[in-house]
Amino acid sequence: MLVLALDATACAGDTDHTDATLEGTWLSHGYGRAVRILGDSYALYEITHDRCDLRAQGAVDDAEQPPEIGVPVEVDGVSATRRFRLELSGDGLVVADAATDWVAYERSELPAACADPDAFSSTDPELNFEALWWLFAEQYAFFELQGVDWQTTYDELRPKVTPSTTQDELFAIAGEALSGFADYHVSLTNGVDSISRPPPADILANIAAIQTHVATNYLMAPDVIRTGNDLVAYRRLPNGVGHVVVLSMLGFGDLQAHDPVLSELSGAGVAIDEVIAALADAPALIVDVRFNSGGLDGVALEIAGRFADQERVAFRKYARDGDGTTEPREYSVRPAGAKQYLGEVVVLTSSVTVSAAEVFVLAMRELPNVVVMGDATAGSHSDILERTLPNGWVVGLSNEVYVAADEKIYERVGIPPDAPVAFDAAGFGEGNDAILAAAIAATEG
């Protein structure tokens, strides 16, 4: 999530600029953001309906070309600074990171509400319910697909919220509002409790046994080698085929690096290069992302590039922009690293292969040497648009639409495998991995 900075007194109506400079006020296409740049200072405001929040403050680093901004973020409780470049594009501004975070802006004015963004910090239950409802009403991309009538949700639940509603009661009502979304990227946390979509019931019922089987047999067995901050595990199976488990698309880098995203891409590249070098002579590779929790799309594409023979379109994506959408942007998988593995590859998927792990599948399924096997993926692709309510609760939602290279949208339904093999959660917990067994048989055929 991008956060920029400037003095909060910069407000609507102050629009002096020259078209050839970054200076001025910029309104994003989609995402509900406004950026104001004056000299070597900048600010990001997040705008929802009649509310405006100043998210952070900082300076433009024009020693870099194009100029960059350092954005304070928090990852799993650790503070870091993400780097975003500022580039003029025609009459607009692009704010982008080293991976796939790319947002376009046009010159505009700040909404009047931005003159006093601190006015929206409040525990008032009615204000917070309204802020939650309007955030989804203006930014969420999949109401029809999810079968959610958001206006009806408001009409049914708004009367339950009064000035005397407690914060615990409000959290429960918010949970009711979000209960209709079968979307792993819809979430709400108050710092203690969280609301999000749970894993499928069969996996949840067997989760401890599943975790034990994965750890014992695929991560900690004597013949397994771990790399990439222990996020990648690989080995040779008895038939010589390589089995590579990738647990996440985040956590390969150093959060304290000058550019943590670049560090992530580099760390992931080093890890997968080690795997490719070690298994270069394997007759086939089985790449297992059944338990991958997602992370950065850029990491997914970086890893997929080690299996690419040439550049191929992986997917397009666009964001909701009012009643329309932003212009689609195309992303490709291309050869990366010192060496690519171009032999037979089987990618294993499950219903908990989610988010950036699904982006990895979108890329890999376009390669001629790859077969996807297992269950359909989770079906939650959008980057998470994260916002903070006036009372400090953090909300996540999906505002982006990913379109696969086959022009289909696999949100909610998941990406279907080329070779379907059901994930038997109970059987897996007992040590019977039908999907891996099918993949081994396929590579021996």
C-alpha cells in the first residue's frame, strides 16, 4: 500500500503547477487516493465518500532518477520503508514500485475534506459503520460475482448501529456485513480479533494433521534441502524427479533493505536459482504450491521466469474506478535467472493456493512445458486494498480484476487444473498424498 506525505494544511484550490513537473495535486484512477507534491515534499490522502485521511508524510528523493519516495509500511508487525518511483506519463503521473504495484493519477484538486483529515479520527459507531459501508460501495469490484446486495446489507444492518452501540457490538455487526463475501481478501481486524474467510471446511477440520504431514515429509525429511529463508524446500524423489515446495511469495528479502520489494525479488531469485542448479539434470520437476499463502505478484513472476522459454502474457488486470474501470495493464512471464529449467514441469495446486500463488499458476499455465494438477485454486487474486477506519480498525478488500491469458476471470471459482485430482484432506493428514502420487506417475509416463 502506497503512503506519501506532506503538510496537512495543503488543501483544495491550491493548484499552481507547470505541466512538465511533478508539482501539484494528483487524483488516482481507482484506489481512492490523492497525491500532492510541493517541492521536495509529498502527501498521500485516502478518500472515501466525504472522508479524507492523510496517511503519512515524507520527502521526494530526487537523487534517484526517476524520483522516488520512501513509504512507511508494516509487515507482520515489522516496520519497513517501501520505495516507489514517480514518473510523468503524458498528462498524468504514475506511482509504481519495483514489482507490479502501479497506479495512475491525473491532475486535480484535493477534496475540501482533506483540509482537516484529523476530523475523521473517532470511535463513533455510526461514523465507523458508514465509513466501512462507503469503502466497499466505492471500491469493491465483485458484488455481482459474490452475490452481495450491498444496499440491502446497509438497509438491514444500519438500524442496528446507534450512538450507544459499543465497539464490541459494532465489530459483530461489521462481521454480519462482511459474512456474504466468499473472498479471502476481505477482512477486518480490530487489533485483537479478525474477521476473514476461513479455509474450506475439510481442510480446517484436518489442519493439524495436514501441517504435520507437510512438515515431516516435505520440509524436514533427511533428503530435503531448505533455502530462501526456509520458504522453499527441494529434493530428488527415488525416480530422480525433483519435488520443489514453495510455501510463500513473501519473506525472501530483508525488510530493512533500502528497497524491500527489490530485496524480495532478489531473494526469491537466488533461492529458485539454487533449486534450478541443483535439479538441472532431473527428468522432470514437480513444483508444489498447494500450501502457498501468497505475497507479492512480482515474486511469483520472478520464480515463474525460471521455467519460461520466451516471453508470454500471463494476465491483465484493472481496478474498479467509480462505475467503470482503469485501463487494463498487461503482465508477462519471461525468462529470468542464469538458467531456466525447460523440461517437464507439473505444478500442484489446491483450494488454499491463494493470491500471488494463483498469479504464479496464471503464469506457469501459459508455458508449453507445464501441466497444472490438483484442485482449483482459491479464487482470490486482487491485491488487497487496505484502509483504516476512523476508530483504527483495518479493513482489506478486493478492488482489482485479474484476467487470465485465456480472457477468463477466475475470481471466486479458482483457476482450474489441467489434470484434476481432488485434494483429500483427511487422507492427506493420514499420509496419503493422492495429488503427489498422480504427479509422480505422470512424470514416469
